[in-house]
Amino acid sequence: MYGGTDSPFSPGGSSHSPIRMHVYGPPGIRKFVRFNLQITEVGLFGKFAVHELLQMGEAPSTGCKNEDMHENEVAGQDLIAGEDGLWRNILEAGEWSVDAGPVTHRTRSLGYVFRERDSSSIGGAAYIAAIDANDAQLRANGHRNPRSLLSVLLKKRQPVSLPDGTVLEPPPLDIPGRKIVILGDTSNSDKMIPIAMDASALVHECTNAYIPRNVANNVRGMNGRGTEEIVKAKAISRGHSTANMAGEFAKKIRARRLYMNHFSTRFSPGGQSPHPGIGRGKPSSAQKEAALVMAEIERQASEAWGLGKACFPHHHLPHFR
């Protein structure tokens, strides 16, 4: 995962950083970035930092001494997980913050949770009249722009005392912030549950799925392979998930939306969208056939989830809360 400070991003809630890009990942990501920059000899504009997410007692892949770093690199942080093995608030960006946790795969893999702050339905207009009524005295007291006190109320969420004795209290936080859970390759994400509960949206991989014969018979080259249990066991052995597994995890965390990705190439012809009508021109027969398969995958995930209709993201995602 990476974040550019033009936004600005700041690791661990620290103050604004001049670093142009922050890269976050498991042990080894620092060596990986340096090695790739070394062999490709890419010219970079601006500075970057690489932060490694470590479990307790785990050592970083390499240090951040000047002689070790790339010429555009700034020393990154070694972020240690809590006792529950999770990383909380590793990154802040405006109204959003990021948590992370480990997920099961053949190699180290992580999931990320993007959390939006709760907000209020009461805006600054409700306070402007009171502030404006004290404008002259506030300016006399050194406030060059009295209306800037709105940020104290709405962002810092601190009360404001006005010269006439009025005390303005911050409005209640009555709009819950959104939570987006994005997982890496995984066959089991249960360790993410404490930070993933009640997700507004979950993005979960679905590398494989059992395609029943009544669907497979209508798709060229798509044979019903084994049983549902065999397909699931094969996916798990390779560190991946099926549609049912994605739906089951969405149910565990009470996700309000479920989007699937990371499908096997045999489910989508030539990397094209398998949904007819998506993209330009008339859909090909291969796309129509793939649409039947994808509809079956969505059906399986939806049934396992039981809280809505699962889908894979394409072109236009709905606005969600």
C-alpha cells in the first residue's frame, strides 16, 4: 500500500511530511523497492519512505542508514503490531485513517482497513451568526479571521467561548464514517475481524469457484471440475479463496457491500469485462458465456453472505454509506 503526501498523508498521525510518497508493507518491502530501483535505474522526482509492518520481536528486512538507502529515500518507520497482531492508525489522510492486519496466504500478505471519521449533519452555518455578532471584539482580541473558529468547533471539536459570553459547543457526531476493508491474497482473513467489523464495503479475492454442470455446459471449454469441496481445498492449498469463502467472511464482519476481485483468468475472456454491455461495442459470445459464469460466482457469494448481492467491481461503483 502506498500514499502520496500531496494529499497529504502522514504516518502514525504525525505532522505534515515533505515526503512525496509513503510505501507500507510487510518485512521485505524495503529491500524489494530498493532492489527494483537499483536494477531499473529509474529516475525519481521527490522523496519517498518505506515503512515495514512488523510483528512483535520481528526484525525489519534492512535498516535505514544513509549508506543503505536509495538517493531519493528518506528513513521509514518500523511499525510494530499490537498484542493482537494488528496495526492501528498507521496512516492518516484528512478525514481518513488506515489500520492493517495479517491474512493467510502462501507468502506474507496483508489486509487494510480505511476508516472515515464520524461527521455531523450540522454544518458551520449554524454558528456563523453568533460568531459574526462578535466579529469586532474577536478582531480586537487578535482573531484576524473570526470565522476560522469554525474549524475549532467542527474539526478539533472543542467548545468556543465568545466575547459576549456565548459558549458554542461542537455539534453531535450523528453520521458514522465509512469503513472500507481491502484484503490481499488470502485463504483466511479471520485475524482481521476486530478491525473489519461493520464494514461499509469489503473487497475480497475470489480466485476460484465451483461451477455447477448446468452452468458449465453452456460455456465452451468450461468443464465442471470436481466437487465444491475439491475446488475449495485446492484454493486453500494455494492460499486463495472461493466465492463462498468471500461471502462467509463478509457475513462474519457484517459487511454492507461485497465486491470480489482476483478471479482466475478462465472466468474472464482475454481480460475483458465479462458483463455484456460493459465497454465498447457489441459483447462477444465469449463475454456472454463468461457473464453466465460470473453471475454464478456472484450468486454463490451472495448466498453465503446473506446480507445483499455480491458483485465484482466494474466501471461504475455505487455510492455507499
